[in-house]
Amino acid sequence: MIEILNPTLLTRAKDTGALVADILQTLKSRSTIGTNLLDIDRWAKDMIVEAGAQSCYVDYAPSFGRGPFGHYICTAVNDAVLHGRPHDYTLADGDLLTLDLAVSRGGVAADAAVSFVVGGTRPPESVALISATERALAAGIAAAGPGARIGDISHAIGTVLSEAGYPVNTEFGGHGIGSTMHQDPHVPNTGRPGRGYKLRPGLLLALEPWVMADTAGLVTDADGWTLRSATGCRTAHSEHTIAITGDGAEILTLPGRARP
């Protein structure tokens, strides 16, 4: 299903996007050396409930996971890259942490992710991975607009990641979003320009470049959810929800956006 949102729903989408961004920034600031991943999940739950929003994750049970996710945020550390299920782990100096959050409010969902290094130790490999995903995300957003095609976004993202020297996995990527978290169209993190669905004003997309340092292969944890690099290398993931407008794309999950 591909949804095109009317102006009323777009206003709600901006509100939800701002909420997601605010929660992620608060959680990032609290995620320091000694923080337990289960505390991050608890904080996320408290902020979602306090805002009158609903988690898109806690009851989520797609075919690629094992039963309901059961938590309010994805927390991926070091070699974990996607769908990281919070567990009893205490963050250490130099850990690379990704927080991925999707919530719904007013009938519209928004989705975003941020990767960062915990503490004062900043391994160069981790810094480079994060930078590559952030630059790829910016390139994908710049390629989006009315009349552009999904392949234009995919090509822009994939070009940045490949030029940075990282293999690109196409099993998981960006997606449409609206009344539900995961919708068509699928947005692979590499592709051919000029191909795929033509973008229209009112379309929401969650773009999410992610990479692993030396492999495109994934393995699944015993929890049935957490995806890790097949070689144990470090990973990073950046994501924003955008709205296609009449003259480009508007980022809905930027930190510091004012909310009504």
C-alpha cells in the first residue's frame, strides 16, 4: 500500500516526526558509560506514553522477526545494526550505539535512527561508519522531490556508501510510512536512477542508509530479532522520515523542530 497524505495528515506527521526527534535526542544525551539498554527502553516507553503516542514496535510481529518485538526502541551496539532488541547490557566507553525509534500519534507514524559513539573514546572506524551513513542520508534526501523516482534516491545513497568503501546490503532499506510504520514503496540503499515509483507530494518516506565495515552479510541473534554483521565488524545506521512537497523534500524528524 502506498499512501498519499492530505494536508491535515501531513500536519499530524510533522508533529509525530518532531516527537520522534525529541525523544531520540533525549535518549542520546542519557546514553552514557554505565547506561543499561533496558533503561533506555524504559525511558522511551515513559516518554511515548507521556506524549499520548503509541509505540510502533512493542506489538510488531512481522515475518522477519520472532513474535512481537516486545520493546519500545531498537538498541543496536557495535556489530548489531538493525532491529536490536534491548537486553541487559551496560554501555562501555567507545561503544557504537544506534537508537532506532518509530511512534504513531494522531494516526500518523514517523521513524528515525541515530548512531553515535558512547563516552570519550572515538574509534576512527566508528566515526567513519557514522559519517558515511549521515552523508548518504543527506544525499538521498537531496535526490527526493516530486517527479523523482525511488531509484534516484537509492542511487544517491548507494553512491555515497560505495565510494566510502562499504559493501551495501539490499535486504533491508527505507520504506513508505503513514498510518502504519512499514509501507510500500521499498527504498533500497543502492539502485539505478530513473527507475521505480514516481514521487508525489504528500508521500512520506523513511530513508535509512546502514552499513557494516567489511561485509554485506547478516546473522540473526538467538533473540530472533537483532541483526548483526556476519564478520563481527562494527556497523552504523542513520534514518529520517521525509515528506515529499511541491518543490522538494521536508525532513520531519530533525531535532529541535517546534511542535504545536
